Amino acid sequence: MAKLKLKHLRAVRWFHWINFPLLALMIWSGVLIYWAYSPYHIGSFHFFPQWFVSALGINNRLAEGMALHFTLMWLFVANGIAYVAYTILSGEWRYLVPRSPRAFRDAWQVVLHDLHLRREMPAQEKYNAAQQLAYTGIVLMGAGSVLSGLAIYKPAQLWWLAALCGGYTSARLIHFVLTIGYVLFFLVHVAQVAMAGWNNFRSMIAGYELVRDE
């Protein structure tokens, strides 16, 4: 017999769906800013080649990118602080933060299971070890993006923050690498949601998932 079971609290769902467009627009506006000075490349490979710039009309939109980026930054920070505060006060952090000393080993076993190289899934609670590490990591990445972004935004006033990042150039590199990390996280996250099926996706919209009694 099938029944509905609460999986995601309403506040968690709101924070999730507010953060998604905010982060997407932050990345987009960051690309507009990056166009003005793009020193990071691997050999002859540039992250944003000319055909990409021309196709999306990225060039000559620096002022627009900066205005959008610095405006959305405060909403991104506010949503992040509210999310962390809520998970602490509600006790939801117990499901999200890895507490087992075997977390990394279990996470690797989850990866092998997802790649169909391991038959059995490691024991889990609400989230598996790989999800716990990923969700904890994305929060830390968010904090890193804010700190490195402020170091870039106000390197003279916040010289001590820029110094902690290793200087202005290092802060910019950290900010850029974290952005690449967000994109990779998004791609893996979407792939996992697709593999998990509609029931899992529905739970992040309605809060409930359909479970069957064994």
C-alpha cells in the first residue's frame, strides 16, 4: 500500500528554490564581468571562447554585469544566512552534516552504486553520505564565494580579507574556481535527480514523497 511521507520541510523547499535562480543569475552576471578580463585558461583552451561570447552576447556588458552581481549578492547572502540559521534552529542540520567517521568511505560507495559498480547501497538516514558531503560542501563554498567576492569588491577597505585570500589575484582565482564548482555541482545534482525519478523531484516541490509499505 502506498502512502505520502513528509520528506522536505516547507522552509527548506523555499530556501532551495529561492537560491537556485539567485545562484544562476549570479553566475550569469559573473560571466559578464569576467568578459572584461579573462586571464584563466588551460593551455589554448579558454573557458569562454569567442564563439560562446558572440552567441550569448556577453561582450560589452560589464556595467550591467556588475550592477546585477552586486545587487543579487545581498539577496544571496541573506538567503544563505537564513537557511543556515533555520537548519540549526530546526535541527535539520543533523540530517545534512556528515557525522559518521566513515562518511568519505560511504560516500565513495554511493558513487560506485550510482555508477552501477556496486550492487548494495550503504545504510543512510534522510540523505546518504555523498549527499551530506555535497550539501555541507556547497554551504562552505557559498561562504567562500562571499568572502572572496568581498575581497575583490573592496580590496582596499577589506585589505585584511584580501590578504587572507592570498591577495587580490588569489581572491579572484578562488572566486572563479568556486564558480566552476557550482556549475559542476549543478550538473551532477540534476543528473542525480533525473536518475532518482519523479517521486524524488516531487518531494522538493510538494514536500511529500510516495512510499510503499514493505
